[in-house]
Amino acid sequence: MEPQYTTLSKIHGGFYTKDEIRDVIAYAAQRGITVVPEIDIPGHCRAAVKSLPHLLVEDADKSVYCSIQNFNDNVLNPGLKGTYTFLETVLKEVCELFPAPYVHIGADEVPEGVWVDSPACQALMKTHGYKDFKDLQGHVLRHCENFLSTKGKQMFGWEEVVFGDKVSKDTVIFSWISEQSGLDCIQNGYNVVLQPGQATYLDMAQDYSADEPGTDWAAKVPLEAAYHYEPLAHSKVTAEEFSRVKGIQCALWCEATNTQSRFEYMIFPRLLAIAEVCWSAKEQRDWADFQARLSGQLQYLDRLGINYRR
């Protein structure tokens, strides 16, 4: 497959062996970290679709769509039996490899227009009385939720996992588009992990300079902005609703991060700020105090040879 963002084919790509996965899990466990696998479906599946056309391609499907990555062939087809064969085979292996009680199923960025001219999908909709094509996404995600439950696993998903209203309230929602979308899920009875791109995405640029690395589709996220993130501070939530917030997650998406040095630059020191947001009470946080303590932390990063942003 052609690299999506660059021609650095020797850097991107490859796979983990099972033994390498076991090494990652063991390394993390020694440090009190639980590794949660994410198998992102039904979108983001171009590699699978290209690799297994006999299972995952419906020749009669004339649907026209374009994903945010500019792909027109990266979504699984809920109307094909092979889709469920593929998913159960993959999820079974993932469940066997990862001892975590959770599996993240993705569900984000499925484009408009997908499935509308698929005879297999139209037949599935008729069989179940579905009226909206988002029902098909809910159909396949509910199948995965039920399958994972037989393996003793709880399902996680991005906020789009609720499309089609098919998954149960046992699924934990990770909201990324905005805080409001997370609040909507909370008010619909879901437990939520907050991950708004405007505050917690470490692939966002850290400054307004034109040569500062990173994207800015959500916002610029300087260190001070990361430190001052306060979950749902600008929303009217009850104590019961806030109890459904199970944590905060931050992310570094690495499409344009292709070296260890750049990786470290995007993470540090913002990760230290977000950690304090996650684990310290609001009344115990102070920006000036954080800055004073940060100088000692940066000396520690220097000793480790970490290329943090200065």
C-alpha cells in the first residue's frame, strides 16, 4: 500500500508478532499500565479490505464515498457474511493476546455515502426494518459488543459508536470531537472518557508560529492551555452526570510523526500538564507553581536525553 502522508516507506508500516505484543504487555504491567488494544471498525479498514477482497468486497456495491483520509475503499460492509468472519477471527486473537478486560472498537470517521448502493446492505436493512444507514453501523458494532462479552471483555468506542443506537450502556464512550459531544453521551446514560481534541490532542501544534510542527484542526494547544483544561467547566452538569466521567485520555496521532525525536517533542512537557489535570484536584493546581516545579522535571528529562519542547 502507498504511504498515506509521506514516501517514508521504510519508517511506516510493519506489524507486531505475538511475542512482541506479549513483551509490550509485560513491560507495561511492570509499570502499572494496562494496555488496551483498539481494532478500529467499520471505517479505517483499508488494509483489511485490500488484503481480503474475497471476504470483504461486494462487487455489486456501487456506493460512492470519500473518507476524511481521501479513501473510497476503507469501510467494512455490514451486509457481507465475510465481515463477521473477519471480525470474530481478529477479535478472538486480540482477546487471547491482551489480558485487559477492555477492547476498544473505534467506530469513528465512517463517511457519508457508504453502503447506500450496496445490495447486501439494502437486504440487511430490509430484513431488520432499518431506516437509516447509520443503523448498519450500529448493527455491526452490537455484534462486536455481544461477541466481546462472550470473551469477558467490555467494549470501548469513540463517540460515533452510539450511531444507530444499537450498543448497550455497558460500552464506554471516548468523546473526541468536543466536550459537548461527550456531555450528550453522558446525558443519554453512557459512561464517558473525555478526550476533546481542543485540549488533549498532542498532535496539535504547541505555538502559533508557522514552522511549529503539528496540526491545528481542533486548536493550538500550548503548554498553558493544556494545563488549564478543566473537564466540563463550562457546562451545567449535575453531580450524578459528572460521576459518569471515568477519566481523561490524551493522544498523539502519529501520521506526521516519523522519528523518536519528534515523538518526544510533541509529548513533553504537555504530558506532565495533562497528568496533573487528570490526577490533581482543581483547588490544588496552580499555573505558577507548576512552572516552578517544571524546571526540576525538565532537568530529569535532560538526563534521560528526552527531546522535549523548550
